[in-house]
Amino acid sequence: MYQALYRKWRPKTFSDVIGQAHITDTLQKQVAEGKVGHAYLFTGTRGTGKTTCARILAKAVNCLNPVNGAPCNQCEACRGIDDGSLLDVTELDAASNNGVDNVRALREEAVYTPAVLKKRVYIIDEVHMLSPQAFNALLKTLEEPPEHLLFILATTELHKVPATILSRCQRFSFKRITPQDIESRLCYVAKAEKIDLQPEGAEILARMAGGALRDALSLLDQCRVIQGTIGGREVLDVLGLAGTIQTAQLMRLILQRQTEDALLLFGQLYDSGKDVGALLGELSDLARDLTILSTAPTGGSSLLTGGYDLKTLQSLSQGVSPRRFLYITSAISSCTASLNISLHPRTEGELCLLRLCDESLSGDLDALCARIDRLEKAVKTGNFSAAPSESVKGFRPSKPVKPSISAPAPVEYVPAPEEPPLPEEPPFPEESSARQRVYDIPADMSPQPHQQQSRPPVSPAAAPNPRSPAPASGSSAPASATVDSSSAAGDSAVWSQLSDQYKGRMTVDKRVFLNMATGILSGDLLTVWCQNDFIKSALDTAAVTEVLREVTAGKVGRSIRVAFAIGKPEVTASQAVPVMAAAQKSDAMAELVKKGSQFSNFKIQ
């Protein structure tokens, strides 16, 4: 009958164990000197040799002709233990014999002396599966066993073993076997089995084993059906790993932020039967390899999983920071954890892809800081696909800029040689629509000639109100002039003057939103006009309101109220100049975000 390779090539003596010399040398020396303990605990991951070393130790302590502490494998005791015919060596699986009754039966049987061998040996595999009552029943016997009794416990989850058991055993920790040792062992077994295994194929099998030699031998057993040479491509085909090419292509689309193409490829893989969890796991492994390669290009090559060739990894990691790979790995891990409780795994996977392609969709502070860092870097280097607006580069005008605006009739603006300070205005009445408007001033309340201020001439077609008196050219007005329709526009310059002070007292995320708002000061009311409801909800907080109130009050010397509104201020021709000067910065920032080729993902939603 055919025997699997991992069973056929199981080590028979201490020297055959691969990668655990720190354990095998100690055990062999203890046997040779006759200083064998009464209880051992072997810990480590699967396939590292725990049960194998337990069997070798059981043979060594009972061997009739030991060789320097190692079993001879020729005497009746060694052969009987190998074929399982001697009942003095008992192997128990704690996963299926974890009850207190099983341990009590073991304890009652252990008091009897061995029938054939020198010592009665109990090998309890996966001992962490025992119940608390079973551990308590085993505790006394394990602490003071008879001289003819030897316990060897093995577990893959050491943290589940009670401390009372740990303190009564000699503990040996088995390490993961290195890919180099596994590759050497695979080549040796393949040569003995007359399998044409190439070094490239052995390397892939060794890295896929994850430090478990048993898994590597099982994979080789699966690949031996190949007729002829077993190379890297043959190994990938037989093990169903040809999809790694598509996984690498999906990662390339993610790194290039091609959301639509990434979703299409994900849908094709899903329709072809690819499991969402398996696909995310492959993406996570690839992101891990890329992170290691980008942070440790020389020494980290031995830590790679081996599922992807070095050329592909270098191509994917070119020009991408390790921080991006860390974000991708973290996002995939979070999504994978939620798949177990999700009713729609495909939807979870698609949402994960959206967040990987565009960090702004994650909504956390780390993603926002990453986008701001990219924007600041581009501003410093000047690397834009389109020339950035001058208003973004430290826009701090000393005087309002007068751009052209849309109006019922063309308006020509002629700046005065020297404009005096503009007067203050009492607060406007509050309207139910949360908007503020400038009320017309009746004719009988028109300012006296000495109260009128200098204004640029306005054509009759653009006059906002026929009842308003024509301004007197060249006249000046004191600061206490009567409030008219220009006072609100004049006070809007305060927003530009105090912009730096506002931002200096706010967090990074609030500064971004503040760049997309425009402020109008009317009397003691500062109205902040936001482009949309999202920006308004982000700014309309107690912290932002307090900063705006304190800074503005310190500037104008009176208490200030703050209100937030959505849209753009409805201004007349004479009011548009300072308002548009303040709004130009917000529009330039939005245009920069929209047109910057390196910040296509920098979106405020």
C-alpha cells in the first residue's frame, strides 16, 4: 500500500530531525547521561517535529543498545515502538480524549509497571484541548509520577495550558523550519524517490510550507504526479496558484487607483469561483511581501512568501511608499475579519477595493493626513499636471482683487486711489431660510453728503435699486457713517485678513474645510458660507465657532456672533469685489484638488 511521503520520511533518530538542533542535542545528552526528566512539554507550530521528537525520545529511553543517547532502531524495543505493537508507549489525542474520565483511566493505568519496556511513556498530543477538570485530574500524577512513568505533552497553543502544568514540565519550544532547510530536505527526498524536482520548484514549495516540513512533503507528494521535470511553473499549475498573476494584476490596479478596472477584475475572479476570503488573503500576502521588499530590499528576501517572483514584486513596489502598503494590509485585515459575520461577502470585498483605491472613502484621520501630505509635497515641488492657481500659494492680498462677475448688466470697476476704512453695520434680521440679504435703504434714510463714502462709478443699468441715491464721487466718510449696502461687503475683507489666525488655532482637518468657505462680517454677525452641507457640518462645531468668535472679536473690538450657511453670498455689483477675493482662494483650492494628477484621490466628501 502506498505510504505518504511525510510518513515514509519521518525521522527515526535525533540526527534526522531538521532545524531543531537546540532541542535534539539536549534530549540526546540527557538520555546519554541518564538524566531524563519525568515530564516534557513540546510547543511550536504544526509540522515542526513535536510528535516525531516525542517518539524518538520514547525509543531512546527504552532502547536496548543506545548510541550516545540516540536509539539504535534495530532492537526489539525500537522496532516495537515504531510499528506500535508495544502497549507500554501510548499516544493519546487530547482533542478526542479531553474528558476527566479519560484522564482518570490513564491515571489508574499508569501505576502499573511496564510489561516489556523500561519505562511506560504517555504521549499526549494537543494537550491544550483537555478540559479544566481533566487538567486537575492529571496534575497530581504529573507532579509526582512513579519512576517507571514518563509524560511527553505536545501543543500548538501554549497559552491555553494552565500554569500549574507548565511549572511541572521541562519546556522545549520548536522553531519554524527555515525555507533553506526545507528546500534542502525536499531535494534530498526527491532524489531518493527519483522525482525530477528543480531548484526553482523546491524553493516555491519551501516558501509555501510556512516553516512546516510536513506541509512541504505533502505538497511535493501532490506534485509528483507531474511527468517529467517539476519546475516553478509546474508547481504553480498543479497547486492551483496560476491565479497569482491575476492577483498581482489586481494589486497593480489598486496601486494605480484604477477603481473601475479593479472592480471589473474582482467580478471576473468572483464569477470564476474565487472565494472572497481567499482572494483578500492573497492580496494581504502580496501587500506583506511588497512592504518587506520596500523596507528591507536586501535582508528581507528570505522572509517573502515565495508566491511571486522578485521581478514582479519590484515592479509593483516601484514608486509606492511603505505607508501605502501598511494601509492596504490593515484595510484588508479589517475586511477579512468582518467576512465571517457578513451576509454579502462580495459586497464587503467590493467596498474594501473602493477604500484601497481611494483612501478618502475610509473616513479616518490617517487617510486625511495622507492626502494632505501628498498635497503639501506637490506644493513644495511644484509637480502638477496643471499650473496651480496663484491664490493657493500663500494668497494674502493686501487689497481686494476685483475680478469679473456675472451680473444683469456689465459692471466696470474703477478702483479709487486710496479707499478709507469702511463703516460697520448692525446685524441683519435672521430669516427662516438661514440666508442673509442686504435690505434696500429708503430714500428718506439716505446718508448726508458728509456721510457718503467714495465708491467706483456704476453704470445705470447695473444699479441694484432705483431708490438708492447716486454716490458722490470723491467724498469721504468717517468710520461711524450710516449703514448702507456696502458695509457688508467692506467687512468681508476681515475674513481674508484673519484667515491665518483662524487656521493657526484649528486642527489639520478643519483647515482644509475652512479653505472651502467664505466669511462675511455684518455688524456683530459673521456669516460663514459653505459650498455644501458636508463642509457646513464639518465646520459647524463648538470648537470652530469659538475660534472664529474669539479671533474676530479681538480684531474688531466687540463681541461677535457666528452663523453658518450653505451656498454663496448674494451680493450686488458693489459688494462683489471683496467677496470674490475671499472666494477665489476656495475656488482655486477646489480646482487644484480637481486637476492635480498626483492627488486624484484627494476628495472632500
